[in-house]
Amino acid sequence: MYTKNYQAKELTNGLRTVSYSVAVEDTIDLFVNRVHMAAILATPEMLNELAIGYLICEGIVKSRKEVKDICIDGRTIHVEVEPSEHIELWRELRSSGCVGVRW
């Protein structure tokens, strides 16, 4: 479970302390053909699915069949795909809110 409990003060007919469970994200580094492609802020689970979905949504591959290998090492994902001239490699920071910044 990737959540953390936080204490907060709630003002409803008086002041009381309540506890909220909040999702915790971490930076996941994605390498494609040994090139760092993205730093993605996400919950550190289902990383295989995260990598495949990212590659398909960004147009790097058209289907899972184009992915030759995926290796997950902690918070780092290494993916090997067939080399192609249409792959635009960039470094990107993306949050779970899908706000991306390329540099």
C-alpha cells in the first residue's frame, strides 16, 4: 500500500483532530534503449503497466509486441524497443496529473 496517514485539524462544530490517508508518489525513471526518457511521478506499483502505457500513449510504440524487453530495478524501468527513426527522445518530468515539462 502506498499511502501515508496525516493528522489534520477539522473545524466542524468545533475543532477536532482527524487522520487522512493520502497516496504517496515517488519518481520513476524510464529508460528506453538506454536513454533516459522520462522521470514520472507515480505510485511505485504496477511499473510494467506504467511503462507500456506510457510508451503507447506517447507514440513510441504502437503495441506491446514492439517492446523487446522490460527490466524493473527498484524505481527504475529499462525498456528495449526496436530502433526506429520516428522515436523522438526527450527528457520529461510528468506528474500523475499528467502535467509534463520537457527539457
